[in-house]
Amino acid sequence: MELTGLRRIARIVVAALALAGVLPAASGADDETTVQFSARVSWIAANTMVVSTADSPALSIDLTQVPQDEYQRLTTGAYVIVTGTLGWRQIMATSIESLEPET
């Protein structure tokens, strides 16, 4: 499957999750759709994190608006709560909360 097809599938999955209530949404004054959901980290590289949920194999998360200390210690397989807004190709995170106990 080509990359364009994967992007389209990711957008469809995000929209379906939002409609199903898995990604609860609230409209703000700027009409951005806010989402919050739990997921498992697949990988992190630079300012991008890919996570999976029970209903989707992979969602791309843009980390440019998240303080680095919120995600710098995360490892593959860690459970997190992602808060952000729906972007054109990915979720623009504003907060990443680890559900793993700190050591």
C-alpha cells in the first residue's frame, strides 16, 4: 500500500474514533477539535511519536507543541494519554501523560 493510502486510512480511523466517542471532542473558540485518548507508544523520533490504540494500528502524533520532559523518557510499549487537536495529517499534541510508574 502506498504512503498516500496509509495517510487516508489514518484520517479515516481518527474521524471514526472521534465519531465513536473514543476521541472525545470539544469545540473551542478557534474551531479546532480537541481530542484526548489513551494509547501505546510504537516509536518516537525527533518531534514525531507513533502510537496505537485498541481501534487503530497507528496514529501519528506531532510533538512540537509538547514540552520535551513530557515524552523524553518514554519507551516503546509505554502507555500514554495524548491530548491535542486534529491536524490535517496527524494529531497535534499539546500534552503527553505517561501512565507508566516513574522509577
